[in-house]
Amino acid sequence: MMLDSEFRGSSDSYKVKRKGVKVVGRYEFGPYRILNGSSGIYKEKGSSNFWTGDAVKEAKFSSNFIFQGVLYDSILVNTATTSVIAIDEKESFALRSLFGWSEAEITRKEVFLVDMVFSDESTNWTLIMSYTSSGEENTTLPGQVPNGIQGKLVNGDTLIEIIPETNWDNGKASSVLKPLEAYLFKINGETIGAVQVFPINKLMVWIKKDLSESLKDVLATGAVALITKSF
């Protein structure tokens, strides 16, 4: 992923490894690792209108894991993903039934919510990612970032923005042949951390060296949460 040369030079970089084949992988990088985890409940519901062709489908999935940092040896991480797909049919019932014509706008909205409960119970953080994509087809290839995305990592006092990065380190953009999913963690416009989520064989995390151990643990937890969302 594309990183500012100053940030890259002042950061520790870690290659992420996965152990085990469970739904929640036991990822580890540098001094950080997932100790154990489990998948939660998958729920799905939907509704449709026979006459208009409109439909809505909602799915929810949850998981949790225990993460070990440097300052905090036990961080409870609870994740929940809510996905809503809405189909807005443009053609009339007559044209659809008689000629099979269909022109539908498909909107996919997804919210990824992560609660981080630290071992001292005084430093809890929340990560929120909101993804939106729309078009005539609802297809998102691996590593492809939706066209609308917002992310934050907050604890009430501190706001860390999560910004998608779509360029490789050579300046070339993510593509079907060479997809990339990566995010920058920023405070007041300054990059303090980064995570490369896709490709799966190039999982990476960067954390600025001069940060407090507490903030490093927060960034490491946020980074691994984003990795578990995809894999």
C-alpha cells in the first residue's frame, strides 16, 4: 500500500501471520496476537413487493476474540456486522412479467461495529466502519473497496479517522488483477498507523514508533479487527 515516506521511516512494520482454520483466525504480528475467538450468530431476514419488484434483505453476523497487546494482556473484542441490500426496480410489473425487462438499482450498506474492552476497564474504544455501494449490479470483488466508506476509532476523548488507501506503494491503483484493501489511521490529518487487509498473503500492520504503548495497543486491536472482518 502507498505510505508516506516519513511515516514509513518512523514506524514499526509487522507481517501478519494466521494460525488455525477457525472462523476467527489466531492472527499474530510482532508482540500482538489473538489468543482465542469464536463466531457468533448469523441472522438473515428480508421482504419483497411482488408488484413493484422492490426488495430489502438484511443480515447480521457477530464474533468475539481475546487480543493480547503489550500494555494490555487481555483485550475483549466484540464485533458485529450488519448488511442491508435494497433493490429499487425501475421497470413496471407489466414490462417485467411480459418481456422480462428489469432495470434495478442495487444499494448495499454495511456497518461494522467493534467494541474493545481493555483489561483495566478504564480505556474502552469503539471502531465503526460504514460501507455503501450502489449500481445496477451488486458485485464487490475481493480487495475492492466500496465507493462510499467512512470509519472512526473513538473512546470519547480521542477521535482516530480510518481512511481507505487504494494505491500500491508504486503509485498504481488497486485493480481486478492486483486488488488492494488497506486503511490508514489518522489523528488530525497525521498518519499514526496502517493496515493492509488484502491480498491475504500480504497482510501487514504499521504502527508509529513514538506513540504510547496504550495507543499502540489500540491501533493493533483496530487493525486486527479489520483483518478478521475480511478473513
